[in-house]
Amino acid sequence: DSGVTQTPKHLITATGQRVTLRCSPRSGDLSVYWYQQSLDQGLQFLIQYYNGEERAKGNILERFSAQQFPDLHSELNLSSLELGDSALYFCASSVDPLNSYEQYFGPGTRLTVT
Amino acid sequence: EDQVTQSPEALRLQEGESSSLNCSYTVSGLRGLFWYRQDPGKGPEFLFTLYSAGEEKEKERLKATLTKKESFLHITAPKPEDSATYLCAVQGNSGYSTLTFGKGTMLLVSP
């Protein structure tokens, strides 16, 4: 158990819908990262937050957005869902994004778009 | 742009048969190289961080090494419970740099 929690574990929804994924980082970690993992693409970095502020963006679609709240939990919002958005979505957290600290991953949310 | 290439894509070993996984990387100033283990449907589990060429780290049957262009994950006398996908990632020096992952090596150890 990494200490990072994610809800829900599974999500099944239809195309065009909107969903919200939730993540709580490890105690003491200020930085949260979101990743998407599909069979053909591997782990792709989406976005990073540090202490409530966006710090880095990766391959995140405009239909996707995220935020980190004052209690440091984070939410990833996915809208106008397409079949290709079906994937595992992971949240990770670390102490300090500037230094080479390892990221600890949550158990993931499996999103299925039908 | 940081890049990570892992080989082989898949590896099948007999229990006790030692081998190595390769991670080749290009990065603009290496801040750290990370190895993770991922079981099917689960989140990656942190194994090692390597910072500079020549560094080695060990954990049970696993040993990670680092050169200026690649890293190796050596698996000595593997057991079936070592079966998993092993992921390599690099963190470069540019600002709030994030991790770039390879696609992983899927290891299957048969009894």
C-alpha cells in the first residue's frame, strides 16, 4: 500500500459523458501527478500540481482538466468522453517535485467508455 | 525531449534462471532514473532511484545499475512471484521536470 488513494476503482460510462476521478496523496506529499495508461501508449503523464498550483502539463487533452484543493486532494475531470479515453488513470504523489524524489502511485481508476 | 526505450518487451524465464532487463535513455541532464514494478491492473510500485553513472542498488533478487546511456535491472535466481511488468523512467533537469516512462518489460517466471 503506497498511501495514495484513488476513487472510484472502476467507472463505466457512455460516450459524451463527463466523469470525475479523485485522488488523495500520501500524508506529507505536496505534489500530485496524473497519468493515463493504455495498452498501446504505456504510462503517459497528463498534469502535475504542487501545493494547489499547476506546475507542469503533459499530453493532456483540452477536454480534460484537473485541480488540487487546499487539503491537497486532487480531481481529474474528463468530459465529452470518447471510446479512446478508456484506460487506467493513475495518480501519484511526491514530497518535492524540484528534487529527484520518487513518485508513489495509487491503485488507479479503470475507466471504460461504451 | 526525454526518451526511454526498454528491452526486451517480454521475457520468459525459468525459476532460478538469472537475466537482465535493459533501459536506454536520452535526457537533457539526468536528475534521476527510476525503476518500478507493476502487477496487472495495479499501480506501479517504486523499486529504485539511481542518480549517477556507476551507481548500483539492490533489493532482494533485484539489482539496478546505471551508465551514462542505459540502466540494467539484473534479476538473480528469479521466483514466480517476480513475474510483473518492470518500468523504467527518467527525470531530466529542466524545471519542474516530470517522469518519462518506457513501455516496460513484461517478465514471466515459470516454476
